[in-house]
Amino acid sequence: MIKYALACDDGHAFESWFRDSDAFDVQARRGLVACAVCGSIKVAKQIMAPAISSTAAPAARSTEVVALGEREKALREMMRELHRTVVANSDDVGDKFPEEARRIHYGESDPRSIRGRATPDEAKALHEEGVEFLPLPRLPDERN
């Protein structure tokens, strides 16, 4: 996988992941790469610094997407609405999510919708215990 810094002809900058260097070229020629801000398909790679590996622990990976076509734009809006609905109808328990999810699962706390954060290892442990939960995806433009 390779992440490119991109910009549309209106100057909107964004990033996106591609399978390899040829994948961007193929998708761009077919009009499948669109600006994450305005939807323009006139997109070009920008100059970017290469990633330099260090001995520090790797940062958590995030995946960004580029909206493609009307169907994908509609899906993106549905994801935004899902996110708004979940946030409006759940309690934010922050980093205590794994503990509180277990308490609800085992009947030690009142059943309710909660949201928060869990590490990949914590999520795996919850899954192995049979605790039901879903990752709540965030869209790239929601991180700004």
C-alpha cells in the first residue's frame, strides 16, 4: 500500500491510499479518484516526504478514503448520519469502553448504548468473550 498526498484543480489537499504506484494512475485515468472536498476528478499527486522508519513504536494506522461517484457520496452521507445518530443516542465512556462493555454484557451494569475507545487487543478480547460491538468509522473530513 502507498499513501499519496493529492490535490484537485481547485487546490483542495487530501491524502489517499492505493494498492501500488500504478493503481493511482489507472484509477485517475478512469476518473475514479475524486477530491474529498469538492468531488472534482481533476486530481494530481503532490510532492511529499518519504516515510522514515524509527525505533519508536508505530503509530496507530488510519485509513482514509476518496469518495467515488454519486453512489459513494450517498454512502458517505449515510455514514455521517449513522455517526450522528450513534453519538446522539449513546453515552461516551472514553477509554473505559472495554470495562463498561463487559459490565453491560455480564449484567453488572444497566443495558444501554455506549461508545468509546479500545485498542485492537482490547477489541479482540471483547470479541472473543462474545461482547457485541461495532467499530464506528470516521470519515477523513471529520478529523479536521
